[in-house]
Amino acid sequence: MKFLEYINEAVIGTYIKNLKQDLHTALVKVPINSRGSMFYILNKYFDKDKINFKLSRKNKEGIEGYIDPETLKIDIEIGIVHVLFTEISMLVQHLSEVITHELIHRDQISKSNKKASLYKMSGNDTKAKAKEYLANKYEIMAYAAQTVLALRHEGFDDESIISMCKDPEAWYDRLLNSRAHIDIYLIDFFKATDPTAKKFKKYVVEYLEKQK
Ligand SMILES: [Zn+2]
């Protein structure tokens, strides 16, 4: 199955766009520091999509997503730092990136006969384990889409994204504080000639093409 078949612009692209708008409206109705209200609204809003939000117990600063391969339910864990200090528009952007990642997994699992073999990471995993996780085909695809979204949210146009893929070192300083995974895939964990790095670049370009 080709990557493009996993991503249906009409379904996911529009979904995320609308979602962003409505979620933003929903969120601004309550104070950002009232975390009970925020989670209440998120869960009420996303219940029909089988996406559940909760406060992360272990990760204070990140947003992490998980999908149950059996029920296809998605859990999004949000760190307390985000809940208390992140601007709503930033939070919505970051959430939509993580949700996109998990929706791609949902699509992969739904379309796969033998179920996409998703890789579970635990907090104490070594670099070798992390590398194995990142090299999983389904993760590369999900991270490629998440990366495109993150870079666009950070103000990069599609040409810059392609140029980053070609010469990531030249963009390294600007990628340092980015939510995108280009530096992880193309510099920190894999060499440019590594099959995983090549796949990542390919999926980023395919995702961009699909969105035109
Ligand atoms: Zn994943």
C-alpha cells in the first residue's frame, strides 16, 4: 500500500482544519489555567471521534499520543506545562500535529489486513530502542506527516521544507527548537544514506505533494 493512500486530504486534511477552528473556539471559552474545564471540553468535543485527552503523569512538557490497535481509541496526554503556560493557538497547533500522527496510525490499522505493527516506547528506552521505534515504517509515515504540519505551523513554506530535507545540516540551528522531527530523522539518529532517512524524506515529499 502506498503512503498517499493512507492520507486522504478530504478526510484528514479538512478534518484537522475544521477541528482547529472549532477547537479553538471551544477552548477560548474557558480560562486556559482551568485545566478541568479544558479537558472537559476537549473530551466532550472529541468523544465522537474516539479521542480522549488527559493530563500526563510522567511528561510535564510534552504532548503524547497513543492508539489502541484493537479499539482504535486514541489517548492524548498533555503535560501540565502546556496546560498552564502555552498560548491557546500554540496548544491547538501542537495538538493537531499529535492528533494527525495518531489519525494516520488509525488509518494504517483500519486498512491493514494483518494490523499495522505499531511500536510501543516506554520512558526508559535506550537510544538503540528509540532508533528501532523510529525506523518502523508506520512511525516514519506518521512522523513525516506530523513534521510537515509542525513546520508549516512554525512558518516554513513547502519549498523550505524540501530544502531542509535535502540539506538538514544547513537548517540545523533553526530546527533546534522545532517540534518537527527532521533533525531526529536526518541528523541525530540516522545518516543521510540510511534507508530510514531516505524513507522519511520520501514520505515528507509525498505528503507535501498530496496536499497541493
Ligand atoms: Zn506513532
